[in-house]
Amino acid sequence: MKFKILLASLLLAFTSTAVQAGDDLASVMKEAAAEMDKAKAAGNVWRDTGKILKKAKGEKDAKKAMKLAKKALKQAKDAQSQAEQYKVAGPRF
């Protein structure tokens, strides 16, 4: 009995977090494109980010497309962060 309750609570927890996330593919791809534009404006867009986003747009499997779109979004944000770090980079003596 305790096992069934534990299993049911775990299932409920995982499904509620999946619904809470609420990321749909179109919004993630739109956000990734916007963040990539910001990275371009900062002068530091990564080489593969556009390729990953393009591959996500052409992907038939929604799960794989979402994974690729999130990867492109992360790379775009990381590129912006790197551009900020470049501003203060230099030798430290």
C-alpha cells in the first residue's frame, strides 16, 4: 500500500513539473532566435548556434526539436555572457 502511494505521488510530481514548465516549441525557438540576435549585437555569436536552431526547425520529432531549441537558447545566452566577459578581459599583472 505504501509503495502504491509513493508511486502515485512520484508520478503526480513529475507530471505536474512537466506541465508547469509549459515550454512549447514555438516560443522556445522564438526566444532562441531573439537571444541569438542579442549575441550578434554584442559581437559574439557562436558558430553552431544558428545551425542547431535551423536543425531544430527541420526536425520531425517534437522531443528532439525541443532539445535542440533549448540547446540553441543556452548557447545564445552563453555567448552573450562571454561577450560581457570579453569587455574586461586582459592581462593581470
